Amino acid sequence: MCPYGGYLWDGVTPGLGPATIVCHCLLIEAGNSLVLVDTGFGLGDVARPRRLSAFFRNVNRVQLRAEQTARRQIERPGLRPNDVRHIVLTHLDFDHAGGIEDFPNATVHVMDAELRAATLRPSPLDRQRYRPAQWDDAIRWQRYRASGERWLGFECVRDLAGLPPEILLVPLAGHTVGHAGIAIRGPEGWLLHAGDAYFYHGEMDPRGYRCTPMLRAYQKLMEVDREVRLWNQRRLRELNHAHGAEIELFCAHDPSEFEALAAMPVTGTTTASAQRAISPVSVPGAIPS
């Protein structure tokens, strides 16, 4: 996504030209199957851009390119998209769930409150952000209520049906009613994909909160509960301060976080049940040339 406003959005691009906003997804090898955390935009969005909200398509200047979809990026190194048996969603916003239908063998894991809101779409904002045309009646949904155990100060954290216990769902409401983070334990520690719980790396700086003005405004535009959103941001900041050496924390849209993780080598871990390699997979909206 390349909205005009440059530095005011991403804090990097000079002037007010097209900024760079990515859609950061993860691909996890779990035994003989693949697990995708968020999907970014999909091939259906590329073929039929009007199934996206015209408002967000134009404001965000969404650059829809088939080669940047998760499916095409998974195919590139010779992996099989049909081996993606699970999709774990932070939430169902249009820029996180557009590729669901590109993986017909996948069970889609999501918070129950999120799927209910995306189905009912009770507010004008909901009708813009949730685009049911991005998924069809054949989707196999696995819903979760906010219940579970404590994990590093967070409540109601739980494992996921049919997935290794090293993958956890962490409720982080506020941006949407059923927003969640996804934690993955690897040999070097934890990865925590915080989705849209924050948008800019400076928001997690323990030395003090920093955010670009346009991303700060965009978060306010998209929030459903400001108090809860800011509370969860504060808890993530505290987590980063207390456990930053053992947890790699990142959000869905920060290009600097994406680039740092995309440059990391693939690492593996062996358990009694399976051998897995955990690697970031890039699904950027677009990087302006």
C-alpha cells in the first residue's frame, strides 16, 4: 500500500510522495503441512479490485500485483500452496484476509468475535473494512472464544486445534473486536506477530512512544475500542521492555520490521512430533520504484 504523504506515514520516505506500507505474513513449516499467519491481499483482489472498499483502495493506494500475493510467493521456492492446511488470522480486515480463498485446503483459525463482526458488519466502518467477497461458503472456520492460560502477562492465551503447541493465539482486541496476535516459539525464542495492535516500530520503544502522524490518525479511524487498544499497546510495550531479548515483536504494516525479519536466515527446531522451519514470508503491498 502506497498512500501519498511519504514521511508522515512511514517515517522514512522523503517528502510527501508514495509511502511504503507492507502486509507482513508468516509461513511456518509444521511437519508435512504449511501454516500461514495472515494472507495479505489475494489473487481474487488482483482480478477483481472492486471487491475491496473504494474508499480504502484509493486512500491507501493499494498496489495489487499477483506476484506479491502469498500464493505466488509460496510457489516461487517450489512449495505447494495445497500444503497450506491452516491459516491463522490476526483479524479479518481486507488487507489481512484477501488470500483466504487461494488456499482451499486450509482450515481458517480466527476469534469467534471477529468472525461474528465480519459476518454481521453492524457499523458503516465494518461494512468498509470487512469484505465477505474475499471468502466464500466453502471456508472451514475454526472459531475460538477468549479463554485459555496466562502467557508472559497476557490472559486467555491458547493453542490451536490441529496445530503444534508452539503456535499460540493471543487476544489483543481494540483495533477490532476479535483482533489477536500470533506467537510462535522457535529455537531462538518467540516471534510475536501483533497484527494491527500497533502500526509503527516507535510505538514499542521502551524509551518513549513515537508514531508518525498519519499512522496515528489511521489507527484512531480504524479502532473499535480506544481504551482497550491503548491498554494492549501498553502491555506489548512492557512485554518488549521486559522480554525483548527472547521475543521478536513485530506488527503487520511496518516496513522496517518486515525488512529486518525477511533478512533473517531460515531456522529449524526438532521436537518429538515434527521438524519445523520458521521463516518470515514477505507479502508487501508494494514498494514504490
